[in-house]
Amino acid sequence: MADENGRKKIAITAEGSQLHAENQQPLEQIQARLQARMVGCELRKNPQMKRALENFKAVLDLKVNQQEITEAQLKQIVGVIDRAAMEISQLD
């Protein structure tokens, strides 16, 4: 069956509806992760923001993944990140 534009009409089957309903929660989780990635994508379009984010990731990688750090150092890093997030959230 075709619509007025000559395109084939499609409809979800009862089995497809059931499968969709059963997988609604994982689908919502995937959509949330994709949405979060899209926000990051928009940020990286600005060259200055891209540079700053890449610098941040590189420093974290050097400090956390490529050398031994103490629990106290890890707490300091987390504190710096939390304070930066707080400052950014308070910008007008």
C-alpha cells in the first residue's frame, strides 16, 4: 500500500511494539548518553573551547593514568574539578 506521494506505508507490528516496550528503559539510557555527547560536540566546535577541553583531558591523563597518585592527590583533583564546575554553573 502506498500513500499519496507514492511512498510505501509502514507500521510497527504487535511484536515490534512489545519489543519496544520491553526495551524502553535501555533505549532511554542510550538516548541520554547520546544527548550528553551531542552537548560536548557543540562545545568542541569552538576552537578555544576545543583546545581547553583537550588540554584538560591531557593533564588528567598525565596525572591520573600515567603516574601513581595518592588518595590525597586524587581528592585534590576532584576538588579542583568540582570548584571549576561550580564556578561555571554560576556564570551569567
